[in-house]
Amino acid sequence: MIGTRLEIDLEAIEHNLTGLRRSLPPGTQVAGVVKANAYGHGLIQVSKKLADIGIDYLATANIREAIAIRQSGIDIPILVMGRTFEVDFGRAVEQDITLTIASLEEAQKLNLNASIDNRKVRVHIKLDTGFNRLGYKDFDVAFSDILAMQHLEYLDIEGIFTHLALTDVASDAKQFEKFEAFLKRLSEADIVIPIRHACDSIGAVAYPDKAYDMVRVGALLYGYCSRKTDFELKPAMTLKTNVAAIRKLSAGEGVSYDHTFVAEEPAVLATLPIGYADGIPRSLSNRGTVEIGGGLARFVGLMCMDQSMIDVTGLGDVKPGDEVVLFGRTIQMLSDIASIAGTNRNEILARMAHRVLRVYYDDGQRIEIWDGLSEGHL
Ligand SMILES: *Cc1c(COP(=O)(O)O)cnc(C)c1O
């Protein structure tokens, strides 16, 4: 009995990747998106698993995530999808990290850094086809900049990409059209950029014919996608805890701060050693449910920072130590929590706290218990 922990099934990630690969045109590369601690699943453990099973690329939001991966000994390509500032260019070159760029000035500075080390640095050009977040918005500038970048000796223009807003089919089509028009312009000028990519998880599922050379998938690897897949997805993460204590309430007694729940009838409550600081939304107070002993129990009273209470009245003989599942046994459980909390599933996953133990499984075996607080294995 180890209390609050995330059980992470690396085999589920492998299963989801295999399903995805089968659904894509043969030869399509897959970048595994491991930003935000691999959506809470553990940056290094997930990156290692993905590297072991032949992922083509890893993708992070920032350079610090990329460097952490490198320092763990993983040597496959890593793309930083967000903006990297000049202060980190030297480290990017030294650690062989691929950067996203969207200006000639960045390209020149990066080239200079690489020339000092006398090694090449890989870049992917970002085009803004309508998301309006990052990348070249003016494609004439992008084109003339790329022409100029071709003369930067230490720069390897390996990729070019965009990101979909996924508003509707028509707006996606418009983005693809803009992207393809620019790719055509490049090829007419005999400029070859080998890795072209646009799709995230939803894009890869909705538009496999627009996978180009690579897709960048996060959510789908972890078992979630809001479009129907023609292969089964398995959630990789299950949040579990164990009952800490049992409370018997008489009618009229309240629980937790402000007594927002008052028992109308005699009630049995179970106290759980998990609260909003562990990453579950406080808005589940008096609304969300958990699974215990094959039944469902609702949170009652205000959730505390480190503890919460559930109503187990009528659920039989619930005892301290009994196992509780908060989400992950089915895809639906996390969807329900996200919907009560008014957010999406990724936010819940990505916000699972550092202090929650991660217990890793692979091939049906428990392989590691990782404690982020002591940065050690239990
Ligand atoms: C996060 C991210 C992805 C992955 O998104 P999913 O929906 O989780 O697959 C892909 N591309 C970019 C640019 C991202 O920021």
C-alpha cells in the first residue's frame, strides 16, 4: 500500500504508437511530444521508452526539457517547438538540439554559435498558417529568409512546419492550402526541406493524408484523442490512492472547511490522502466521483490541499488502506473530471504534481517507482 501514486503503463504508450503508425501512410515519421513532463507521465521515463521503441523524433516545448533528455543519455533527434532565445543557442548547438526558428536574425546568430563549435545545427522553420501564435506570418519574408539561410554554412534546414487551430474542416483546409502553397514555392525554387509536418494528434487522426513527412503527437500516445481513432487507445496513466481514514457522521454533521456538505442522514465518509496540490482540480469538491471497491463515491465537502473526503455510505465495509481509482482505468473517467473542472484532459494530466509518486509498468511488470521529490527510486 503506497498511497497516492500515478501508475504509468509504458506498454500502453507502445500500443498507442503502434496503432498510430498503422493508420499513417508507410514511412511517415512520428515525433513523440514529451513536453510538460510528458503530459505528467515523466519526461525521462517516457522519452527512454519512446527511443527504445523507435520513435523518430522527440519534441519538447522548451530547451530545458530537451537538455534534460540529452543529459539522460538519449541521443535521438529532439525538436524544441517553442521559441528559444539567443542565450541558449550555444547549449542547443553543443547538445545537438533542433530548434524552431522564424527569422533570419535567429538563423544567423545560431549559425555563428555553430561555427564557433565547428558543427552543424539543425533547424525547423515555423510557418503561421492561421494559429496566430508563432512562426512566419508573412510568407514572402519567409521565402526570402530561407533563400538567405541556404548560405549559412553551419545551419541544416531540416524541417518546416505549421500548427493547426482545428476549428473546423474548412479552416483546417485553408491552413493546409497555405502550407502546401509555400511548399510548392520552395520546390519550384529547388529548395529541399526534408521533414515537413503539420499534424498533432487530432490532425494525424483526422487527416492521415496530410501527415506529410512527420506528425507530432502527444495526447494520442498517452491514450487520449478527441477524434475517433480506427485503433483502440489505452490510457497510460492511472491515478490511485488508498483510504487514509474512515469517518462516521450523524445526521446534521458537516465536513471540511465551511461545512459545504452536511449529512442529511447518517453517513460514512472516507478520507483520501490526495488534494488539489497533487494536481486534481478543487472544483471536483461535492461534484466529482472516484471508484472504490467496484462502486462510485462522490467527493463531499471542500477538497483540501492535501486531502479530500468521499461519501462511501452504502458501499459496504470500506476500510483504511482500501484502493481508490481517480482516473485512468477507462478513457471516460478523465473526460468526466475534465468536464466537471471545465477544462480539457491534457490540462489535468500535465498538472499532476511533482510530489505524486510515479510507478512504472512495462510488459505487465512493475519496473520502477520514481519519487520526484528525492529524485530517487523507491
Ligand atoms: C503540444 C503540441 C503538439 C502535440 O499536441 P497533441 O494534441 O497532444 O498531440 C504538437 N505540435 C505542437 C506545436 C505542440 O505545441
